[in-house]
Amino acid sequence: MMHLPKPNNWASALKSFPIGAAIAGFVAIAWLLATAKAYNLPLGAAFLVLAYSGTFLVYTIDKLPFLSPEDAFNYKKPFSVFGLLFWMVCAFVVVVVCVFLLPFSVWYYLLLPGILALMYVYPLVFGKRIKAFGVIKPFWMVFAWGFSGVILPFGIAQAPVFQGLIWVVLYRAMYIFPNIFILDYLDRVGDAANGINTPFQKWTLAQMRGVMGLFALVGYVLWLQTAFPVIDYIGLVVLTAFGSLVLPSSMYRHGMDLLVAWPILDYVF
């Protein structure tokens, strides 16, 4: 006879709510809404909920200790496996429902981001996750976020893409790189202990911050090629300043993640 988990398991599930995954889902929505408004793309509620729950699902899977031992090493507060599985199931159900609410004609646009995400967190490439290939990891993240936040909305809206869209993708990459630099710095010990060697692992904090400033300047040139309002570029400046001036800490991690969602202001205003 099957028994329900003990009440303390449910309490553990609530305590193990993956805040980082929730913020990542919010970032996905922010980017999509900013792109939709700037380029007049109709996306629909089902796709936006799918984007949030799908991103939440991927980043929750990424917290499972048997898949990501480096995260278990880096995070002082261990996650309950039962709790993570609970939130994964909730997100998966929402993903499936939203997929079936979308027109069948746009389903194939979801394949590439789905495959990119699955390869990132699950050992499908020579028995390893893409995340475990440290040299590839940051560029994989930039491509996945750039495609999903910029190009995917055009596919879902069935709108024609244009040659200049590559500059929009590169501009959005500027939003991700500061986050990657700082979080790689915070996670460098756990990553190294688990054989993940990223290109920036041996850089000093000062070097990373210097490159972030350079990227902010490059971002300005790229922003001029986009339809995003000036408030969007101000977000990149704020993100770079935060990464350069604030002392890294556990709360700093969530602060950096939240600032990547700055483009939501494009939609609000």
C-alpha cells in the first residue's frame, strides 16, 4: 500500500523552493516581453507561462545534487531532493498543459531550446552534461538565452526574421556575460573540485570586472542597432556597476540574477 510522505517532507519541500529557478523564470518572461513590445510580436499567455515554467523546470533540475554535485558543494544550504522533485513535477505539468494550448504549427520552434536545456543539465554528451564542459558552458548559456529570448519569440509569433536580428542577440549576450563572470567567480571552488574548468575560473575579480566594463561599452554600440528603448541599455550599465562595486555574497547572487530581468521595464514603461 502506498503511503503519503510524512508532513515534515512537505515542509522540507516548501523550504527547498528554488528561488534561483524562480528568478530565472522571471528573467525569461522579462526578455520575451521586452522583445515582443520592441518588435510588435503577439506571444500569448500560454507561451509566456510555458517560458516561465520551462525555465523554472530546467534550473530546478540543475539543483539536483546527483546531477550537479558542484552546486551541492557551492550552496551552503542543501536542497531536499524530495522538495526539488516536487517542484519539478509541478513545473512539468504546467509545461505539458501549455504546450498543448499552443498551436501545433509552432511546436517545432520549442525543440531547439528544449534540447539545449536538456543537454545542459543531463549527461547526454559522452555521458556528461554540457555544463561539465567548462570551456563550452558560458557560451552555451549565452546562445541558449539569446536564442530563446530574442529569436524564439519571432518563431512563436510566426513573424519573419531579419538580418539585423543577430545584433539584437549579441546585445542580449551582454546582459548574460556579467552574470556568468561573477557567478563563475563565486562558484569557482566547487566547480574546480568537480572537474569543471571554465575559461574565467583563474581570472581575478578585478579582471572580470574590467571585462564587464568593456562589454558595457560594446553593448552601447550594439544597442544602437536594436529597437529597445534607452532604459534597456541603462539596465546593462546598472548590472555592470552592481557587478563591479558590490562585494560578492549569497544575496549578491540573487541580486545579479534579478538585474538581468531589467528589460521588464521596457514592457512596463
